[in-house]
Amino acid sequence: MPTSVDNDIIQALLISIRTPNISADEVDCSLAELGRLVRTLGFEIFASGSQRQQSTKRLSVLGAGKLEELARMTGALEEADDSLANIDESGLEQFLQSATKSRADVVVFDCDLSPMQLRNLEDALGVQVFDRTGVIIEIFSRHASSKTARLQVELARLNYLTPRLRREHGGDRQRTGGRSVGESALELERRAIRDKQAELRRELKKVQEVMQEQKSSRQATPTAALVGYTNAGKSSLMRALTGSDVLIENKLFATLDTTVRALVPSTQPRILVSDTVGFINKLPHDLVPAFHSTLEEAKDACLLLYVVDASDGNFRTQLEVVRSVLGQIRLTEKDKLLLLNKVDCLSKDERDALCKEFPDALQISALNSDDVAAVHQAIVSAIANQMVSACFNIPYGASALMGEIHNKMQVQEEEYHALGIRVTLKGRSADLDRLNKRLLREY
Ligand SMILES: Nc1nc2c(ncn2[C@@H]2O[C@H](COP(=O)(O)OP(=O)(O)OP(=O)(O)O)[C@@H](O)[C@H]2O)c(=O)[nH]1
Ligand SMILES: [Mg+2]
């Protein structure tokens, strides 16, 4: 991955291939999102545009003429001449009009490229070429901070990079007795990577076992999980709801690790809130396991808070992506609450229209304390609704259980009798069952 040298910011040329099954709007939205991903890496957008193609599978990806035009922009061919202003319908002319600097340093495609396509493009364009997956993997590896996230992202990165290794060895390949020294060096490097991957997998297994233990110790404390598209405002809301200092950034994938904190002001029973990784359309295949396992926390939640950036014109599609991924990991049956965030950026009319479209949603701004208090209240009510009333006789010999009861349930009355404490409480059915079984088994 190139980095800026002498404060010279890397200029990225973004290209989308528009295949017949994709609308112009979809291309624009996806390209705009690619721009934000690329800016998250610290690059500047040199120019962007799309080109119609029957598929993204052509070995050269673009036609020879187009490649030549791009090569002029990257400096692989001589500077553009006047004829470039007459590029046809493809939209590539936008490149030339919007280009403010003379040269692009990298080219980023808004689709996945095979190792062979990537190689062909780099040969033709003379600069480093990325595909969407490469960019997302790079962001993930820069932002991962917990041990699990780092291990998983490193595994994904190696999976992605291994078939794409070249260059360092390809250039000075020598033939000795029919064997290519360059190739064998490449082979050695690939083997070293495979060993490294095996080591990472072993390490990951150990860390996951420890995490599982930590999770079981938290089990049964009611948890609300913030889920939603990247940059929707989940961490901002987490911070406001729990007083924690989680990272908030106007960047994609600022959060990669799940954080769990207690709701503040505190409630009885205590309610936990978890902040999770953001979703994105076309999540790279290699990152799916990493992504799903960081969502583990949401699997134990009894309430899902879908956070949406209502000020993003594309939020309905983003909400669909979130719903579809949660469906894949069978999380959709849980209680949920839709939070239309960032409404401070909307006009009254826009808010009224949203109110009609999503009558059950809460319109909020994570930056507004009254709105955050309303979310707090909604969480408490939703969890209280999941609780049922019950009455238990706790023998004095079992008074240790009282601490646990206070932790997980809402105690409404305690009466002291000769044989024990009669507790009237509200709790979730599973917790009440567990308590009942313990009382029968142990006392
Ligand atoms: N105007 C406005 N901006 C907000 C609001 N909530 C969050 N933001 C901004 O949106 C950006 C993203 O916020 P985060 O809380 O980091 O978003 P996130 O959903 O955690 O993002 P990822 O961790 O990348 O998935 C930040 O610049 C926030 O300041 C809001 O209600 N109104
Ligand atoms: Mg976040």
C-alpha cells in the first residue's frame, strides 16, 4: 500500500464498470462510497467515472482504447493530447474534465478483480491498482485494534494477498537448470505465508476460547446491541448512552471491535449496550468470517437497535444490507427498534415524510441529549416488556442468590418470613427458569 511521500497526497483514480444489470444510480452510489473508502485510507480523489461493459470478467477489464486513456492519466503513456477530450459515451471524459492534477498515483476499481486482471491492469497502467476488496481489507487492517480483530483481519489480508504476490520476484527472474529462481523465491514466500496463516488460526482459536468464557460470565445480563451501516452513528450513540469514550470518526469502519458498556444512568437490572462493526455493501468474502465473529455479541443481545443515517439519501439500501446480513446469521427474529439518526441534518418536511414512512421508528440525533434520553427510555421499556412477573421464596441459606437476582431482574418487593425471603420480581423467562431450576436443585 503506497503512503504519501513528502506530504504529497496520493491521488486515486476511481473506476466503475457498469454491467447491464446495474443502474446508473447504483453505479453512482457505489462509486461515491468507494470515494469515501479511499479517502478513509488518506488518498485524494483524482477523478472518477464509469464505463459500460458486458461483464467485469474480461482479462483486460477495460477495452484497449480506454486503458490507453487511463495510462495517460497515470503517466504510463505520454501526457494526454487534445483528442482525449472526445472520449465517447462511456463517461470517461469526466476524468479529464475533473482532473486537477496531472497524474494519478493509483487506480481503484469498484469491483473485484482476479489476480490476473490486477496484474494486467498494473502492467498497462504502470501504477498500483486496487479493487474494492483490497481497499476494504486495508482499512480493516489499519483499524483493527483488539487481538481477535487483528488476527482475523491479518488472515483475511494474507488470503487476499497470496495469489496476488508478484513484482518483487517477477522482474529479476533467472533461469538455472530449467528452474526459475524468481518463481522458487515466490514459492518460498507463499509457503511462509501458509505457515503464518496456520499460526494465526491457532492463535485465533485460543483467543476465541477466552472470549467465549468472558461472554458466558456476562450471560443473562440484558443487552441491547447497536447495529447498522458504517458511519451511521452507532459509536456516537454508544458514547451518549453509556458515557464511554469509544472512537467516533467520520470515517468508514472506525469501529471494528465490539465494545460492551452499561447503560447510564444505570437501571435495575443493569442493561448493557454493545457497539458493533458497521456493515457495508459488497463486503469482501475474506472478511465475512471476521465480520460475523465480531457480530457475535449481537447474537446474545435481547434487543437490536438498528441505527440508520437518515441524512444519507441511500439509507434504505443500507438498511437492506444490514437486514440481509443479520438474516444470514439468523438475528432477525430478535426484538428491534429502528433509530433514524442524524435527523438534525434534515428539514421539517423531510422528517414528516420519514415519520409517515417509518411510523414505528424513533427520529433522533445522537448529538442531542433529549433524543438520547428518549432512546434510553425506549431501551428500558423494550427490555421491561420482555419481562414477566414472578414470585419466589428464597431460603435464608440461599441468600447469595439475592445478589444475582438484583443483578438480572427487577425486584419489586421483598418480604422477610420465618422460612426465607419472599421476592416479587420481574425477569426474562429464561432467567426465571434458570433461577427456578437452581432453587429446586440446590436448596
Ligand atoms: N450531524 C450528525 N452527525 C452525527 C450524528 N451521529 C453521528 N454523527 C457523525 O457521524 C460520523 C460517524 O459517527 P460514528 O459514531 O463514528 O459512526 P459509526 O456508526 O460508529 O461508524 P463505524 O464505526 O465506522 O461503523 C461522525 O463524524 C459523527 O460525529 C448525528 O446525530 N448528527
Ligand atoms: Mg463506530
